[in-house]
Amino acid sequence: MSDIYSEKPWLKNYDKNVPAELEFEEKTFAEKFREIAGKYPDRPAIIYMDKKISFREIDTLSNQLAAYLIKSGLKPDDVVGLHMPNVPAHYIGFIAVQKAGCVSTGLSPLLTPPEMVHQINDSGAKAIISIDLMFEKIVEVADKTNFSTVIVTGIADFLPGFKRVLGKLLKKIPTAEVTPLPGKKVVSFMDALNGMPPDRVEVKRTMDDLIFLMYTGGTTGPAKGAMLTQRSYMSDRLQTLTYLDLQPGIVTLSAFPLFHIAGLAMGGFSITNGATQICVPDPRDSHFLIEQLKKYKPNTVINVPTVFFELMKQPEFKALDLSNLDFCLSAAAPFPAENIAELESIIGPNFIELYGMTETSPVTCCNPRYGKKKPSSIGMPIPNTELKLVDPATGELALLGEPGEMAIRGPQLMRAYFGQPEETDNAVRDGWMFTGDVARMDEDGYFYIVDRVKDMVNISGFKVFTRELDDVLAKHPDIDLAATLGIPDPDRPGSERVVAAIVLKNGIKPDDAEKEKILSFMRENVAPYKVPKTIEFMDELPTSGVGKILKRELKSMMGG
């Protein structure tokens, strides 16, 4: 029996260059990179602090590092933790891990010591590649984990000699001390490369072997490792490159960190497609981003919303010549419609929002590159991707326009959660990944995120979607950042109440008069039962490494 989702209404709105189904290559990441490096050897693969590093150089350096990893005793399927910002060693590192037949896992610098210990031990990481500025975090967990080797890079690595020496002398390049670790080998990144042969290293892998073990935050317990295969990641690579019509030779700037799945996707997809990437070590440095935009005129800019928000505050950003820009792409968190209008007043009608998750390698939905883009929509399922909305309470398909939990099926789906069969069975049913995100679909096949299933607030049987309230609050002229959530209502057992955490703009006084002003605004814009019962002003909201507001942490801070 047919239904609105199996009919795939989105296909009629695909750009002309995008087919409904793709034919996938049987090529692993390392095989595809070797092909691209051979095709564009002299093209810059990355630009780092104005230093251009070619595909040939990245190929040679990753051969040397892969040889070192193998010499250190790593075997196929061994896990290597990558614990760095976006510096050359990170790009070289994730390619070298693939050449050595190993698997990488991103270690965010924002992890607490217990979280870091969990991820290293759960993944069984044998080696870690870190940076001197973050080495202290490795010291904190070394005696509680079983990795044997740590390779440490520095900000100055790969800069020209005069820049490196002068930068250190003038203390313009930050450094930190690297000390021995009892029972573990500590070696500098450059020493690890030194003396290693530049000859090709390519341990044979199949499409069903693991490529990455990427951890995703648990809602009720420790983070889970999503087992991404060569097939799932390389399938998503072709799906995304085709859908967005990304051609070899473009220049791209992405502030997404490589230790996060979004950064790893855009970084890996680009470097196996012949694109040049501008390294962004610190995504919070708006002035650096503006300088790079001005100097290198990238064709694509890929950021989390908070990075775009910070850029829009800068007069220098508004004054840039962005005529070379094909599009700006945003992911990982919702982008309010009114902010899209403000951004497009600067960049032109070139804003694209997409949706993905760690478990889907990650991209599944995206607004079209050339066709109609709908504000606040995550767009349409990309080729070879099926999507349906299911009522979490009944299991029935949601009607057109009605909210339901997103379930996704496609070749980009992970194999499983590492070592957690029950969690896998809860999330993946009959080949469908149940995302935990609530969305609705319009008649054109565009999807709109409404909320997380666990972020819905139940007020005496009424469903309140906090995403809707967040969007309304974002329109208030006094508010810089806001998030709403539900906490138990002490006066109504089994029911909840809405609370709001708000960061005010500079110069706005956080007093009772301001609270009443915001509450009055909410009463004008939403139903009475949706109006927050409590407003708490904060200096900042807890965010992830890519700027996503962490509502789970916020909930515990606010007594939920």
C-alpha cells in the first residue's frame, strides 16, 4: 500500500543535475584519495596560515605517518584517536590512519576527563594524535587509559621556517610543554615523520570494513560509538557531492572541526574530490575567518549557525566582496528564518541548510543548490535516501503536515553502535534509523525539524515543541541567545512546565522588568500554555564543539 512518504514527493523538486538514484563506486577512502592526489598533484589541498600544502605533499606526508603507525605496532582495525583542531596534522592524520588500515575516532577537546576516559577505553584506541596546546588533557587521562603512543603536533608545524621561528620568538604562536608519560611513548609529529619512507602505504580494505568510530552524545548514558563503514561514508560522499554539485577545484572554508562528524564529512568529502580547503584552527576567531574570506575568496563557506551569527556582528564581514561565493551552508543546529534573511542581505540568496547525524555518515537532507530554498526547512532527502515520519506514540505514519519522528533508510546508515546491541536495536528497526528528531513534511517534500522527541514538553496532555518557542524568542530584539525546555511541574504530577534560559544582548539589564517584557512578547506570539513559567538570565549557554546548545546540560542546571 502506497503512502505519502513512499511516493517521494521531493523528487519532483530536485535540481536537474540530481538523479533520484546514484551508482556507487567500490572504492575505499584511501583508494579515492590516491586517485585524486594523482590527478591534481600540484593543486593546494589545504591552506594553513597562508601556507599552501599540495595534494602531492599531503599524499607523501600521510604515507610517512602511516608507515610510522604500522612501525609502532598498529594493525588493521586498530583505533587511533584524533585530538586536534583543524591543523595540517589532522588532515594528514585521518588520511594516514586510512592508509594504515586503521580506524579513527574524533576526540573533542571539550570532553571532560571522565568522558575522554570513556571514549578512549570504549573504542580501545591504541594511539592518539594530539597537539601541544591540548596535551594537558591527555596527561589527565593517561593513567586511566590503555593507549600506547601519543604523537604531538604544534601550531607552528608546517609553517615556513622564518614564520615558525619568528612566531615563537615573538610569542605570536602559542605553544605548551609536552612531558613524558610513564609507560607510554610520546613523540613529536615531525619526529614521527622524520626518516619514514615516502613510498605508498595502502593496507587493503573492503567497503564493509570500518572507516570511523564516531561518538555521539547519549541521552540517558555515556556516548555511543557509531560504526561507520567505508561503504556508508563513501556513499554519503557521492550523495552529498552530487546533490550540491560540488566540483573539483573549488575553494572551501569550513569552521566545522574535524573531530566532529560534520567537519570530518566536509573535510573528507573535499579532500577526495580535489577541492582546496582553508584550515580554520579556531572557529571562534571571526577576524581570522574574515581575513581568509577576503584573501582567498572561497566558493563555499560551511559553518554552524553560531559562527555565522558572530560574523554578522562584524562590520568587516558586511563590507566583504563575496561575489565569488556560490553558497553558504549551515548544519548541526537550527537557523532561525529571520537570521537567514539578515545573512542573505550580505551574501545574496545563497544560503543552504542541511540535516545530518553521526549515525548517517552524516548527510541525509538538504535544500537544493539551485532550486527553491525554504527558510527553516532542512530541505529534501538526498538521492538513494528514504525518509518517513512516524507518530512516536502509535507507530503510525504521520499525516501530511503533521509532526512525527524522522526515520531514515539509505546506504549511508551506520553498521551499529559499537558494543551496544540493545541501543542499536532501539534505534535501527527493519533497516530504518529512528533519529529522535520530530519533523513535518510539506506537500513539496520539504522537511522541517520541529523538536527532539525528548525535548517535547508535555503540559497536561498538550505537546509543546521547544524549537518553536526558541524561534519565537530569537525574534525578540533584546535577546542574543535563548533555549527553552521542560521540567517537571511540582503542582501537576505527570505534567511539565516550560522554562527559558536567555542570554541578553550587550547593554540590556537582566532585571524583572526585562523578564516581564519578554513574557509579554511571548503572550502575544504563542498560546498561553506555551509561555515560559520561568525565565533565567545567563551569561552563556552550554554548547557543544560546533556551537549546538546542549539542552540536556541546561536541563540539569535548571533543576530538570
